[in-house]
Amino acid sequence: MLAWLVATAGLAIAAMVPIEVICDVPGLGQLAWKAALARRSAFAGRPDLLVAMVIQLSNSAAALVSGRLRGIREASGA
């Protein structure tokens, strides 16, 4: 279940860009899209970096939690 939640979070963040652009909703996805279209390469990578950091942090948190759960199960003998 935890792996599914982490994968879903990554997909939700990736789906943010086209939804914000099509619906004309201001947000990080639309900001990244407009920066890429304007060829502002110094700014275009920053929202992508933020998204990558969120995905990596969620993967790390999932690994820590699953490791703890595995340790608890092994200690109880289950």
C-alpha cells in the first residue's frame, strides 16, 4: 500500500502540468510551462527540481517506514 501511495504521488505531480496549462490555473506546473515556452532556462529547471525533490523525499520516507515495519514484524516473530 505504501509503495502504491508513493507512486501515485509522483503521478499526481506529473499530471499537474498539463491540467494547470489546459485549465489556465496558476500554479507551479503552469509556471514551469510558461518558463519553458519563453526559453528562460535559468528558471525552467527550478519547478522541475522541486517536483523531483518531493518524489525523492516521498520514496525515502516510504523506505524508512517499510524498514521500520519490517523490523517490528521480525522482532515479534510474525
